[in-house]
Amino acid sequence: MERALARHVVTQAFRAGEEITALVPLLKAACGEAEYRPLALAIARAAAGIKTEIIDRIYAEHPEIEAEIAREITRYERVL
């Protein structure tokens, strides 16, 4: 995958992970424990899958993107 596309995919993957994990506090506040717990675990699995199946694969092919993203997170506390 060309670098520009790889960077875009990683950025979107991070955003997708952020969006889905942002549901956890809402679900905790709105659902009972029996309903919340399986949903929270499913969200954790989905976020982990985004990292291992998308982000880590691209980092393996483009390690410079991993360093770039790490610098952004350190500086801005988020991926730009």
C-alpha cells in the first residue's frame, strides 16, 4: 500500500476506535450491568481488532508512520 493511503487508513482506524470506545460511558450510564457488560466487552474486542487487524499491519509495512503517529499523540494527545 502506498504511504499516503496507509497514513489515511491508520488515521481513520484511530478515529473509528475513538468513536466506538466513546460509547462505553454512555452505555454504562444508560444500561443495567447485565446489558452493559457484554456490550463493553464487545466494544473492547472491536477496538482491539481495529488495532491488530488494521493499525499493526500497516505499521509493519510502514514503520515510519508508527513513529509519526506516536509523535502526534505525544504532542497533541490525539492523531491529527
